[in-house]
Amino acid sequence: MCALSLYSVSASTVRLSDTTTPVVNIGNIYSVYNTLGGDGTSSSAPLKLYIPLSGSGTTQSSNHILKTALFKANSTQTLNTTIDIVNTDTTNVLYPTLYVKDDSSTNYLFVGRSSIGCSTSSTCEDVVSSFSMASICNSTEIDCTSALTAPITVTSYITLSQLAVDTSISDPTSGTDGLFVELNISGRVYDSTVTTTLTDLEKGDERLKLNYTISAIQNDFRDIAIFDISSYNSKFGLAGINEILSIDDDVSAAASGSFEAKNLDNGRLYNISFAVRDFYGFYTPLSPTMSATPLKIAEFLEKNQCYFISAGFMEQHYVLNYFRYIRDEYLLKVKLGQDFVGFYYDTAPQYVPFILGRPWLQALIRGFAYCVYFFFNFGVYILGSILMVRFLASKVSKSIITE
């Protein structure tokens, strides 16, 4: 009878207040990473939440963005989801209630009830449904102890119930009155499984470009976080972090690649390190640092000298190095070349500001430089191929005429 009473209010509904950017947090201090394929009303496209968890020691807290504030399985901190409620019941106040899928049947087991309800015959918007981490981890279907070493995934459901109705419910997958929520819980860290390394660094104006390698890519990796380090430790929670230079899905992780730390202060020494952040907010070990100072525009152009190409790329580049090689190895060794180089540099003060103020012109210069580079390096092969094709074509033509 209790289970039936739940479905007597089936016309009442729970919906996400925002299906574009669902508002989900724990204890109002940590925004839970989430993904959503639809509106959460289908079991095949649930709201997916990635919840971090700490054990009794410092293994997790030393590697998480929350550090010592990271919550444990017995925490009274609540998982909060902002929802809209329509209560069509004319008799009872209804409350958001969390159920978890029973592995041994199609039923969903009662986990907890939120304290804020929706009055009879009412529409309640932006209601915060709250369920404590302790109540979630106390569920027989959620093994938070195992989650400390490997992520666990459970299917749950948020719907409405009356006070004191704490029984399980039958399979809700055929209805659309509530929200399906996939709970992913993890306390896994990467101390011994992932190594991050910076391999090279290039200076630019207000930025530094760095090449990197990551020893083992994981399915739960979210993005690369770039740091300015004051005192190095491979554990994020123990390192001295001056500044987080890039985060929030700016750079995705690959086995090897490059990233740019942008909007830096020219003339300031940066000790750059990076780590990979996963969906749960845990960081891989920080890479050993590389130190450099971004160059001011004038310094950058002075050091690179080929101002026309330098102003186009605004960073060290193999095409720029090629033109510098042509200058040093050929032009500067003959009188005519020396005169040309002298004239070229005399025009720098006049044209550099004009180029830097027009991104479209910088792009045009880069395109021109690439064309010249590839023509000088591969033009002879292209020309040879064209001549060979024409020669073979003429041979075939003569053979046909003779016949």
C-alpha cells in the first residue's frame, strides 16, 4: 500500500531547473561536474554526476582541489540539485526523495528525503533537493569504501513522496514523473599510475608555450590545469601554488602535445607546472617545473630580429627559425644581402605597430611565410614531378601518333 501511495501522485513531477547547465553542488562549496544528454527523465539519458570522496587519511585530500575540505563517506555535507516541482496532490506536501536501483530486482530502494517540500496543488521553482553524503553511502547498493580505490557507478532516481513513506518503489523507467541520476563516486588518485612531464618551452609575448607528455591517459580525464609554482611538490595539496593559469576545460589531455599559458605578465618569472584534472576534481601528480619569463613585444622582436615574420607569429616557430637561418647563412655573407638586411630592419619601427594592431594582417603574414617555407624546401620536388609528368605525357602522345 505504501508503494501505491507514491504513485497516486504520479501526475506530480520533478524537473531540472536548468537543463543547459544543471546546478549541482556538495555543501554549497563544490560544484559537481555533470553531463546531461536530454532532460534527465529517461533512464537511457540520465543526469550524470561525478562525486569525489575522501578516506580517513590524506591520500585523497592531498590530490584534490578541495584539499582538507574534501568530504568523507560519513559527511553531513549534502548533495544539492536545483529542481522545479509540480505538486498536483490536493492533500499532501510532497518532498524530493532519492532512490537507488536494487541490483537484485527492478525496484528502487529508499535512500533519503529532502527537507524542503512543495505545498499542495503548487508549482515550486528552483527548489534545492538535498541528500547527505552519509545517507548516500549508507545505502546497501552504494559501496563508498570500494570507491576510494576505483570509481563506482549506480543508477538513482529523484521523485516525490510524502513524509514517513520510506519504502522502496517499483521500476520507474516507464514513467516520466522524476529524474534519473547516474551517481559516479570516486576517491581514486593517480600517484603511481600517471607521470606528467614538460619537455620543451618557448617564449612569446604575454605567453609561454610548453610541450608535454602524459604517461597513461585515463577515461575520466577532464582537462589540463596549468600552475605557477612557488614551491614544488608532486601532490597538488602540498605544493605552493602562486596562481592557476588555466583550467575549466581549456586544454584537453593527450599522450603528448602542447599548451599555452596565456595572459601572463611580461618580465615576470614563472615556474610552470601542470597536472591533469579528472571529472571528480582529483589531480594527477604535478610535473616538474620549467621556468621562463614572457618577453615584451620589443624584446621578442629584438631577439628574433626577423620582425616581419616575428610580428606575424608572435612566438618561437620553426618557420621563423628557417628565415633566420637564410639571413645568417646566406644574406649576411654577401654585400648585397647585408644592404637588404639593413634596409629591412630600418623599417621595423614604422611597420611593427601597424602589423600588431591588425590580427588579419598577422594571419596573412603567417600564410605567406608558410608558402615561402614550403616552396623553398619542397619546390624542387614539386617542379621535378611536374616536369616528369609532362615528359611522360609527351612520350605517350608521340607513341600514339606513331601508331
